[in-house]
Amino acid sequence: MMMNRKKTNYYLLFVTVLLYISFGLLTSVIGVIIDKFQDTYHVSLSIAGLLPFAFFLAYGITSIPFGIAMDKYGAKAVLLLGTLMMAISSFLLYFSNDYRVVILMIFFIGVGVTAIQIAGNPFIRELDDASKYTTNLTIIIGIGSLGYAFSPVLVPLIEQSGYTWNTVYLVFGIINLIILVLLALAHFPETIQLDESEKINTKAIKKLFKNPVIIAYALGIFMYVGAEVGVSSYIITFMHKIHGTGDTSFWDSGLLHTAFPSKVALVVGLFWLFQAFGRLIISPLMKYVGERKLFIIHSVGTVAALLVAMYGNETTALVAFALVGYFTCASFTALFSATINSFKTNHGTISGILGTAIVGGAFIGWLVGYVGDVLNMRWAMWVNVLAFGYVMYLAIWGKGKLDIQ
């Protein structure tokens, strides 16, 4: 029985990783298509900034409802619904020729992604010892982050093949249909259930919102995700407007030129790839160095690298933006697990609150585009500096419980 259960758990973990890769693809591609969306529909940068706004607004609206739904109907139902929404919305976006419909479909894709993340995170905690939660969460999200790295490659490959940029959503729709079938065929054993302390408790939400640790770290999630979106979504715009970086590539021809037709496209890919590899690198180090020390080092490095990217020359900025991706590798999982580990009960409710805080990607991401329109992109990046600065404050002086055994 134990062997069967272990095998089933690993299969569910495998499906969860596929889902994380899928929503990674759908998340990071937004940073690649903002300029293309703006050119295709002849809209302002503020309107184009509604793409990340719509996507991350879904977290703020649906995180807690999906948590409640998971407690009532089970994780499989929520995962199936989320995957179905990602598939259908991707297809509808591909067939649309109205920018307002595109923005709406991005929102519904975000709703699907929210469902996957809210249902997926508890599996990671339940399938192993609770003391390994930060490490395991970092590893799974790190593997899933490979999806973030591949999205910037897919768009230029599709365009080089003679198709429009939105064809990438046709590909995403097909991918999610395949995952939907895998999910439908999967057996979710009753042994993997959340106990009462893990479930969304609507009565506890009001009380928890008054807890200083919840307030501080939920704000940290809000700021971190907002700044991650605010940097990754506007690297291309920043380099074009500040340095006049064009579409020249590091390679004159061949596969690499097709995958990365411009220097900036490569940097966006490296931003996510470095983040993914960073998470895989620091996971085994947590046991020896300590989770908080790694959090401090990387949060300081994030701010420093971003400042260098903002004020360095073109080459320096390209390198620094890629390094920002690496240094962000520790922040989200550290903030999330530090909050969860600080409480013995109500983990589901706390997860719902933290999931809601991901809405920061909507507001800060849009604010960066707005400031870029009104002033310039260098001033816009200061929004991200301030947000990452708050995360650095939590890393150094925060009270969340990270290093548990």
C-alpha cells in the first residue's frame, strides 16, 4: 500500500509540475507581447499595460474563492477547471481581432492560472515533510519556471516561421488540452486531503488580516510580484526607449538567431532562465547556508542589479537585467513559506490571502507602464526599485519564520 501511495503521489507531483510549466509559459509571454500588442492594435503603453494588469487582477479576485472551492469540491475539480479555462481562453485570444477581447481573455487565462496555483501549492506541502516545505516549493517552482524561460523563445520562433505573434496562444491552447486529458485520467486518492487547519476558513480571514506578520508578508508578496512583472514585462520597452536598442541579434543566422532575433529577446529569456536555475541551485544550499541568509543575499542583489540596469550603458543594462532574474529566485518562496511556517493552523486561509496579494502584479505592473508614458522608463523602473526595496526590508528585518527543521 505504501508503495502504491508513493507512486500515486509522485504522479500527482509530475502533473503539478506540468501545470506549473504551463502557467509559466502563459505568464512570462506577456512581457514579450506588450510591444507587439501595442503595434498591432495601435494603442498607448498605458493600454498595453492592461495586459499584465488584467492577468494579475485575476489573483486578487479569485484566489480565496478557489481556495473555498477546493475545500468543498476537491483539488482535482479546481485543477480541471483552471486548465480548461487556460485552454479555452488561449484559443479565443488567438481567434480574436479586437484588443478589448484580447485583454479580457488574458484576464480569464489569469483566472485559470490562479486556480492551478491555489490548488497546486497544497500538494507540495502534503507530499513531503512539512519541514522541507520551503525547499520543495522552491524546487517545484524552479522546475516550473522553465516555462517562464521558454515563452520568450516561442514568440520569435513562431514569427520567423511566418505566423503572427498571437499564434503562440494557439500552441498554449493545444498544450493545455493535452494536460487537461492527463488530469482527467489521473486518480486523486482520498489519502491526500487537507485537514481542517489547512482549509480556507472565511471566519478566520478578518482576524488574520489584523495579524502583523500576515500584513507585512502579504504586502511583501504584493510588492515582489508587482516588481517582477514591472521589470520582466518592460525590459524590451526600457531598452528600446532608453538605449534605442533595435532588433539586432548576437547571431547573424542559424537556430539561435531564429530563437533570439534581438539582443533584448535573449535577455528576457535569460531573466526567466536564470530565475529557474537559481531556484534549483539555492534549494540544496538552504540546508547548509540557511534560508534567511540566502533570502537576504538575493534580495539585496535584486535591488543592486536593477539599479545597475537602470543607469548602466546598453551592454551593462542587458547583463544586469538578466541578473535581476537570477537574484529574484529566492524571494517568492521565502515570503510564502515564512508566512505559512509562522502559523500552526489556518494554512489554507493564509494561502488564500497570499494568493490574493499576487494582485500586486496588476497594479504595480500597470503603474510602471503609466509612469513610463508620463515621464520615461527610467523613472518607471524606480517603482520596481521601491517595491523590491520593501522585500529586502522583510528579508533583513522581517519576523516571518523561515529556518525550521
